[in-house]
Amino acid sequence: MKGIILAGGLGSRLRPLTKVTNKHLLPIYDKPMIYYPIETLVRAGIKDIMIVTGGNSAGDFLRLLGNGKDFGLKDIYYTYQEGEGGIADALKLCEHFAEGQRTVVILGDNIIQDDISPYVQKFEDQDSGARILLKEVDDPERFGCPELDGERIVRIEEKPVQPKSRYAVTGIYMYDRRVFDFCKRLKPSARGELEITDVNNAYIKEGDLHYDVLDGWWTDAGQFESLYRATQLVASAKEHAPV
């Protein structure tokens, strides 16, 4: 099982904070943002990790993380995304790294309370396909939002004006090797990007998308409000952690 962290993009919604650094190097309470997805993967037993970065601060990831020894890793792999082609565009860069294996993909600005090990185990037990994690939120229009028919997802809509549910598709995705074939077939959306929602909908069409609903808190940190919320959630978790 391989782990991929997508930490490219220009972080324009967080300017001027991102004028001189990558969004994923900003602090969330007492650690840089990029630490959290790395720790999420490592807790789930995934030690083979690639980070996709971009912009003018890509070298800072290497200076900060080195070979990953602070996380118990033997090495971290890096690749570079030019521009802002979207999440699926960034994922395409990792095909050679995946080597045909299953992958767990995390957006670099996603902060999660839960240990994802049980979900990764369920994914490993699947014969094929993809697995995503949902979370009930107050603002599903900010995210990919699933339309549910009973226990089945029938479609995911990206940033819907009228959401079909109160759930958001979190930035944690688990894929079999077909994900790269789906990425190659995508056409840019109206935003000019290759959308990960279109990848997930391709799995839905194949009848091979599965999901779980998170129990603990989850947030992205891609805008000022959610960056602040992420810091609050982490600080509260540290305060109430058993000694």
C-alpha cells in the first residue's frame, strides 16, 4: 500500500499568508500543516509516501522533512506539479510511484481526528475499487457532496449550489490501480482543472465506490476560517489528551 499527499497549488485563498510560502507549510497549532497528513498515513501503517508539491517553495519541503526520519520513515519521495491543474492532475504524477499498487491519497490541508487504520483495512479487504470517507458538515456546498440512495452513493457533485445531502467527501481517498486510467480520461472542468470528483464518479459508474462516515472531527484548512478552526480543534485535542 502506497501513500500520496497532494500539497501543490498556490494557496490563493490564504493570501497574503501564502505569498512567500506554500499553504501546507503554515502552522496548525504547534506543527506545520504537512505534518498531519504524514502522521495520518504513518499511524495507518503506510510508510511508503510521496508528496506532490508545487509553487516557489517546493524546496522548503525537503528542508523541513528531509528523508522523513522524524516520522519513522526510511525515505520520503517528492514530485513537482506545475501550476494548478487540479487534484486529479497532481495524482497523475504519482503513477510511477504507485507501481500498480493500491494507494491512499490525502489532501495536504486535511486534518483528521480519527485513526484511519480501520478504513484502510476495509479497503484492503475489498476485491477492487475505491473507498472514500464522508463527514456531515454545515456547509456541504464547499466540497464534493454525495447524493445518496439508501446506503449507496449515486453521484457526487462538486461544490453544489443546492446540496443533495449534508455530507462532504473528505480529502482522503483510497484507490486501486485503475485510478490512473480514470485520471488520464478526464477533461478539464469549468474551472480548468482535472477534478477528483470526476474520478470518484467514474468509480460510481463502475459500481465500485465504497464509503465510510467519520466519527471524529475533520476539517480542511484551505481558507482563513477553516485554518483557524483546524488550529482550535488540534489545540483542544492536545489539551484533553490523556497524560
